[in-house]
Amino acid sequence: MAGHALDALETSEARELSDHLSACVKCRAESISWQNTAASLAFTSEVARPSPEVRSRILASIKAEGEHQAARSTEKGNERVANSPDKTSRADSKVVPFEKPARRGSRVAWAIALAASVAFIALALSLILVWNRYNAMRHEMAQLGDRLDQANGELARERESLTRERQARELITSPEASLATLAGTEMARSARARLAFDRNSGRAMLMAYDLPPAPSGKAYQLWYIAEGKPPMPGQVFNTDSAGHAEMSGQLSEQARAATSFAVTLEPAAGVSAPSGPMYLTGAIS
């Protein structure tokens, strides 16, 4: 371990130890500890400063090397001048031509830059494609969510319609059921309605058709009329855009004795006595 931390092992030994450390956690931790110890040795010794003589020797060596390089360059320049056809014009020239530097490094750097540019462009295109796909998936999910909400709404309305139909069948087929047909007055000649109620349980259901939409602040109100008594107020209701309305409720004991019925246009909150125009009227058939 210590030799490995100091890079003092043979190649085969270092390879064998590395193979062992890759599989042994305990030894790997110990090896890291030795490496940290070896690294800390650099801070245990005092910093040695070079003497002035060392600096002088280094500067002298640099100067001598410079003079030697200059002399060699001059010799090469003189040789080129001597071999040149224009010996007279170049003999007195003291200009030393520079040697062309090798271009291998620049070519490698250019190739690396080109590869990096291609990789960057490919990455940018990939990101654009991923982003477009993400937006498309979000749009599709939003559309699916809207369709699901619409389907759930239609399913809820269908369930309500089936529930009303079942209740209407049960009410109509009841032995104590009473049925009344209401026809439109001069206010709405095409309007019509059917009323079914059970005299024992008091359950009632009204289905109206082709009534004109009630003005703002107004609504239709059902009235129960028994012989010799004033009209008894029933529920208030509104129609849809097609003039259709369905209403169910519970009749009071007095309303169960009614033999005729009417529908008038009243304030939206309803009134205790009829005051508006009559749109439907009829009796038990």
C-alpha cells in the first residue's frame, strides 16, 4: 500500500494491486488513506529558496543558449544566401527567414472544433425534437382530458335520464297512480304536459313540452286545484332551450285531492296565489 501511494511499485505489482482494490472495499479505503498520507508529506518540509548563485548560473545558461541559437540561425541564413541565384543582392542581407511552423496542431484543433460543432448541432436538434414531441403529447393529453370530461358529463346526464324514466314507469304503473294531461292555452297553443302522482305516497312527476322560455326574473309554477278550494301552489320550474322541462316532487295531503291542474308564469321565487298568465291547464283523465 505504501509503495503504491509513492508510485514505487513495478508495473505488474501495481496492476495486481489495482485488480484487488477494485473488488475489496476495505483495502481500497486503506489505499486512499495511504495516498492522503503521501500527499501530506509535501507540506512537512520547509520551503527551500534558491541561492543568488543559482539564479546567476540559470541566467548565464539562458544567455549562452540564446547566443548559440542566434549563431546557428545566422549560419543557416548565410548558406541559403550562398545557394541563391541572386548572390549579389542577398549576400549583404542580414534578414534571417523564419521556418514555417508545423500545421499539425492547428489541423487537429480544427478537427476537434468541427466535431464539437457537429455534436452541439445534433444535441440542439435532439432537444428541439424532444420539446416538440413533449408539446404535442401535452396537447393530446389536454384533448383526451376534455373528451373524458365530456364523456363523463354525457354519462351523468344519461344516468339521470334513465333514473327519471325508471321513476316515471314506477309511478305510472302504481295502482294508486293518477294521470293528468295539460294542454296549452292561447299563451302557448303548442305547449303540452303530463302529470303523474301517487295519492298514497304523494310522489309526483311533471313533464312539459314546447313551453316558451321564461323571461328574466320569471319562472313557471304548477298549481293543484281541488273542488271548492283555492289553487294550492306547487313547485317552480324553468325549461331548457327547447322548451322541455321535467320536475319531480312530493305532494302534500291537500294537494293529493286535486282533480285539475294549471301552470302559470310567476316571479322566479314563486307566489302563494296565481297572479300571472296561464300557459297550461288540464284535469285527471
